[in-house]
Amino acid sequence: NSNLNVKRQFVKGFFDGDGSCTNSITERSTTRCVYVSQSTKEILEEINDILEECGLLFKIYKNVRGKDIWYELSTKKNQEIVNFRDMIGFSYQNKYLKLEETIAGMKRYGNQVL
């Protein structure tokens, strides 16, 4: 569907601008996450609708620090991170490489990934 391809490219650009991928490994836990943050929840709801059209499961979280409020659309599920790479991904090389490194880490630490 060409309409969905246009939406996917829009979401890719949105994540290129405001999104990121984290890979935090400590002695006690490993946290991997693909996320995008915004002060406007409605924008993230629209982005989430497109992600759902692509079969991706992300959630919106509210963050508060003092008077500052912002929202984060994210997934921490390993398979969803892989699916994000396959369906959306990043155009910017540094973000793309960080996502690939995160997925490679899943395999190194024995996490099951398809």
C-alpha cells in the first residue's frame, strides 16, 4: 500500500528528528528501548496509530519533572525493536548503527530474536 509507505517514511523522519535507541547494560539488568519524546501527546498518538498500522506495539508514557511534562512513545520489547528496524528504522547513520548494535547485543546476551 503506497499510502502506508508514505506514512512509514513520515514516521522514520519523525524518529530521525526526535527519537533514539538506548541499550543500557548493568550487572543486574539490560534495558533496550526505541523511543521518541514530545511535549504534545496528540502527536505521539497519531504516530502510534501509524506504528499500529505497521503491526508495531508501542506505548505512550507521561513523564513529569518539576513543572515540565512530556510524553514518550516507546517499546522495550526485543522483538518489537527488531520489527521497528525492519518496518521503520532510522535514516541517520549514528541512530541506525546504534539500533543495529542494540539488536546485535540481544543476540550476544542470548535474548531470543527472530
